[in-house]
Amino acid sequence: MKKKKLLTIALGVAAIGIYRAAKGKGAFNKMRFADQHEAVGRYLESHHPGAVYSAIEQFGDGWSCVITDNGQKFLLYMTCSTEGVYIFDESEI
């Protein structure tokens, strides 16, 4: 009985881990959106040095995250052109 309960718990934890990896949640966000994280990092270096950003989420044809810079918050939306160039659109929240 105890083994069955442990197996059920282990399978549940594995299913949650697989789901989070597929959706890019938590620690898997940087793995799933590696190119976008690199692009956001370069954008922040030039436009908001020292700022931090939230996890990246995919929306429609692009991705978005929230930038926090000295208490101000900005929504950053980005798309990628056919040439592989990221195009950013930022708006204050």
C-alpha cells in the first residue's frame, strides 16, 4: 500500500514537471525561450541598465515580459522578423 502511494505521488510530481517544462514555467522558462532571453538581456543593457524582467510568455506571434526599472514597470513585447532580428515595443504600465 505504501509503495502504491509513493508511486502515485512520484507520477504526479513527474507529470507536473513535464507540464512545466512544456509550458516554459519556472526554471524551464530560460530553456524554452533562450533566444528571447538573450535578446531581452541585450535590450535591457542598452535601454534599462540594471533593470530586471519577469518570465517571458508567448503571445500570438511574439513574446512579452514585464521590466522593472527603479520602481517603474514596463510591458515589453517583441517579435522576430524573418531575418532573425527582434523588434521591441515597450509601454509603461
